Amino acid sequence: MNIWFATGNIDKKRELAAVLRTELKIPADAGLEFNPEETGNSFHDNAIIKARELFRLLSARRPPAYKDGDPVIADDSGLCVDALGGRPGIFSARYAGAGDVACVADNGKKLTGAQRNALLLEELGDNKIRSARFVCAMVLLLSEDRFYIVQETLEGVIVDGPQFARGAGGFGYDPILFIPSLGRTVAELPDEEKNRISHRGKAGKIIADILHELK
């Protein structure tokens, strides 16, 4: 049995594979272009959209690329900042500051994680409300109408400014979400520790338990 993960993000694949303790296949492994339009209004809406789209593409390429019964996993995740009304939220990967959901800079290139972090800190400014959380909705899809949904969070606070962004691990907004109980940003956590407490790690563990029960 192959487990398919509906993403083109290698960092996400690496993290989830470590949580599930198994190999994952992504669309590129089947030579598929995968860029579904995320039109949902929530993390779980978009996760279902991605799971169903990959299921549809794979179903058109039954053996050897895909076998009936192979599960498809999809997730949608992002950073929700309380002082920004929950933004960037589902637009985290497309955030471009001041509530704009464009995903390119003036030079026409996609913003880097560091650029998005800087823009978010600039928009937040010296607001005293720094509470925020990573959210991950994860779908395990077994057929078009049979699926499980899990949503988990990792609570923290946004650092007080760009000078406090720390850590070389992780990706995305990890350097600017500080976990007070650990005294470190998410980007400072070793992979094993991050996978134990993160939004994706906690959701993935529940999905792993469901997969185990289905065997």
C-alpha cells in the first residue's frame, strides 16, 4: 500500500513522513502537476479540496501509479494571529502584508518565508497582543465520500520584532512563533521535539492511529 500526500512542499512531506514513520508519495512521484485552487473558507475545506483533487488525478492513473485502496492525506495549515483578526490564516502562504493576500513581491517573484515574516511583524508593530497559533487541518481520504478530518493547533506568541526571530530549523513562520513554556521559537526546536508538539505532528499522530486501525 502506498500512502499519498497531496502536497508539493518537500518540507511538509519530510515532517509528516517522520510523524507517520513511513514513506510518503507526493504527486510529483507519479509525474502529476498538482496545484488545486484553494477556494475553501477554512483550513478543513481546503484540505478536503486538495485530497479530492489528488484522489481524482490518481484514480485516472490506476496501476502502476495508484492502486484502489491507497489512502490520500492532505493538510492545510497556517498561522492565525489574534491581533490581526486571525490573519493570515488560510492565506498564510500567500500573505503579503496589511491584509493583502497577493503572493508576489514587486519583482514578480513569490515572497520568501523571511519576507512574509518581516511583513507580518511590520503589520503587527508594537501591538501588545501577541498571542497566535499554528493550525493544521488534516484529511485522510479513502474514497470520494469516505474520509476523516483532524484539526490541531500549536499555541504561542509572536516575537516582539525582527531582531527576536530565531532558529534555523523548520520553515515558514517558525522563526517568529515563540513557545513560552519552552523558551524557544519553533525554528529552534529539534525535529523530533517539533514533531511531538506541533500542529502537524499532533494531527499526524491521530491520522497514524486511524491508519493503524484500518489495517
